[in-house]
Amino acid sequence: MSLFKPRASATSPDPTRPESPPAPQGPKLDGRFLCAHPAHLVALAFGAGLSPIAPGTVGTLWAWGVFELLNLLLNEAQMGWLILVSLPVGWVACTATARHLKRDDPGAIVWDEVVAFWLVLWLITPAGWLAQLCAFVLFRFFDAAKPQPVRWADQTFKGAGARGGFGIMFDDLVAAFCTLLVIAAWRFAVS
């Protein structure tokens, strides 16, 4: 009898561990997936979510650029209506795309960042480039670090289906609210 257990090789399974079923694999995230369904186009922000590095940040940058373009074409009320319509459309798109990816809150889904950051920019406008940059940094902090109450919103609505789709959108809206609170406190303090 050997004093040492033989080490399991990379090609053979560990005999001391029970076999677990493989995690469900979703489809490959690429241009084909993006164009396979209209919900994917929206949820992945027309390709911004396909970024292999920091898709949430890329999605927020995409939102910022598109907001600036839309700001040239739409008045304040029209922008507000666009954001309002984008919320339920995003809920449906995020729900469907998460289901197709077989994950509760895939990182590639960035429509939640888009709509939430549009809301921030819309509410702080008129704002110069530096103020918008500060809003971007604050929003990314709240969205990525998920301090309370963002963490609460993120954990409360996890899951599949419409509830999960709502959760994908909701935690970013809470991050937007926290961003706006900090901006309002700053404006109050300096005025």
C-alpha cells in the first residue's frame, strides 16, 4: 500500500470526486449570434457587448457616443421618450438574449448600461465634457463595484425569465440613481 495517493492525470478524471454534469454551454458570442435575433442586437448594443475586454465599459462608452449624436437630432422631451421606451424594450431584449445565452446575467448584455447611462446624461444635461466624464466614472464605479444599494438590486432580481431580465436592467438603474445622487450632492456642496 502506497503512502501517497497517485495524482490524477490531466486526461483521467479524479476518482475521488463525483462527476458533475457539465455546465450548459451557450452559443458562441460573435456576429452571427448578434444578427440571429433582433433582441440580440438591442441587448448587445449593436455589437458593443461583443467586446472581449470590459464589455460593460465599452457599452457605456457606446451609450455616451450615441447620446451625443442623438442630442443633435432630438430635443429634451424626445430624448426622454426614447429613454422611457428603451426601458421595456430592453427588458424584453435582455430577457430573450439571456435565455438564448443560457445565463442569468451575461456580461455581453450591455443594454442595461446604455439606458441607465442615457438617463444619467439626460438628467445632467446641459453638462460639459468634464462633467460627463465624471458621470461616466461614477456610473462605472457603481455598476462594477456594486456597493449597496446596487448590490441589493443585483442580488434581489437574479434568475431566469422576465424577473431576471428585469434584474439585468434594474441594478444599472440603481447605479444611475446613485450616480445622480453623488452629482446632486456635489452641485449642492459647490453652490
